[in-house]
Amino acid sequence: TYNLRLVEVHHKHHIPKKITEYFTEFLMLFTAVTLGFFAENYREHSLIEAKMQENYQSLVEDLKSDSTKMTSLITSYKQGDSTLFKFDNLLYDYHSGAISYEQLVAVYKTLKPFPSYSTVFINNTTFKNIQSSGMLSYISARSIRFEISYYYEVMFKQLQDNNAHFDKDGMDFFDRNLPIGHLLRTRQNQVTNTDKKSGSSAINAEKYHDFVFQLPETKKILTSDKLIFQTKVYRDRYAAYNYLLIKMMEKNALLLNELRRIQH
């Protein structure tokens, strides 16, 4: 016979924590969550800042390209406007009876090439990407945000509109009312390339010029009243377009300085 003895198991009584221990645990948990939040926020901020630095550099490259294009046209403006001014006076002299048609032709031959209606196309891809991604608001300086938006939203659209008007007035002037210059330049290139080895290109070109200027249609074009008005219209459009380019160049230079300043 076995005697079974019941063994009474005694459990330790639960000892309540002190309030300071609860506070310490809470503080540690709060600190861990807060540090995690700040770490994530810092990481996100670093990524955004790195992306913005890429955007700044891309904008700088776009603006430098714009500047090169505009500078090229602005540089040629003075010579081009001078040619148009001389041609305008030349037409006035003929129509006022001061010179003959032969004299008009002789002076016309001495004029420098007429300024073409070359236009500038601005690359706004980087700005559109920044705008569509909502990163424009990350540019901290409000003044820079305004200047960038004004350059691409206002001046860019003005340039697009003026490109269309400039093209139209240019075609009216050159293709419809003064095709002579284009005709002579084309002939000059053809003769030069064809007869370069023979050395007769200059003589052939000069003879061809004389032939063109003696054509009744050429005289009709150069002496028409309409050409006076078309020259005035084109000269005004040419001046207005270059004025817009000058204003854009000023804004372009300002933006380049500001963007380089905030780049790391």
C-alpha cells in the first residue's frame, strides 16, 4: 500500500510595479518610436533633397542651353536690324524719286544678308516633371519658385505665341514679297559647289545676279508699294521678338544665379 501525500504548491504573490518603472518603460517606448519617426523622416528628407539637387542641376543645364540659343540670335540682332533699316530707306529713296531702279539694285547688292526669322524653342521638360510630381513646393525660397514658374508658365508661352507670329511674318516677307535673296543665295551655293574646281563660280554668280535683277518680275517685286509695308511689318516683328528674347535672357541669368546658389 502506497501512501500518497499531497504536495501543496505555493506560488509567489505578484508584486506590483512602482510608478517609476511604468514611467521608465513608457519613456523608453516613446523614445524608440520617436527616434524611428525622426529616422524615417530624415531618410525621406534626404531622398527628396537628393532628388531636388538632381532637378536643380537639370534646370541649370536647360537654362544654359536656352541662354546659348538666345545669345546667338540677340548677337545678330544689331546687324540684322541695320540691314532692314537700310533697305527701308532704300525703298523710300526709290519711291520718292531720289534714285533710279539701277541705283536701287546697286545698293541692294551691297547690303548684308537680311535677318532670317529664326526662332528659339525652350525645353521645359524638367520644369513639367517637377511640377507634375509636386516637387515644386519643396523649393523653400518662395521668390525662386515664383521666378521659375514665371519663366516657364508666362514667358515660355509668350515665346511660343511669338514664334508663330514671327514665322508667319517671316514667310510673308521672304517667301511672298522678297524671294530674291533666297533665290540668289541658293544659286550661289549651287554654282560654288558645282564649279569650285574651275574657279568660275564668282563670275557665274555675278552674271546670274544681273540676270535676276533685270527680270520684269524682280523689278515688280522690288518696286511694289506692298513691299514697303511688309518691310515695316517684318522689321517691327523682328524688333519685338528680340526684345522678348532680351527680357527672357535677363530672367534666365537671374534663375541661373539663384539655382547655383542653392545647389550643394
